[in-house]
Amino acid sequence: MRDAAVRESPARVEREPDPVASGWTLHSVRPHTAVEFRQGGGRRNHTRLNYRVTEPGWVRELLWR
């Protein structure tokens, strides 16, 4: 469902440009083993999350807060 919505997004933006906030960006990630996200915080205090593949599925790990 999400993938279909992502594929449809450019056409919808062409038809209805007003609902999209200026500066909004979609990032789509398709990792095979792991991916790490960093969310910026005040005073360079970033939250770091790691998502990795295991046999039953994806595991979310807090690396730093």
C-alpha cells in the first residue's frame, strides 16, 4: 500500500500542488541488512536508531540518546 502511494505521489502533486508543504521531502529506504537513522537534537545531542534484519523480521535498537 505504501509503495503504491509513493508511486502515485508525483502525479498527485502535479494535480494538487497546494497540499504539499514547501520543503517537504520523501525519503524511501530499502535496506537489505541494516540502516541507521540519526535525529538531530539541541547541542548536537542526536538520537541514533539502528534497524537490522533478523530471521523473524526487523529489530529496532536505540544506539544513543
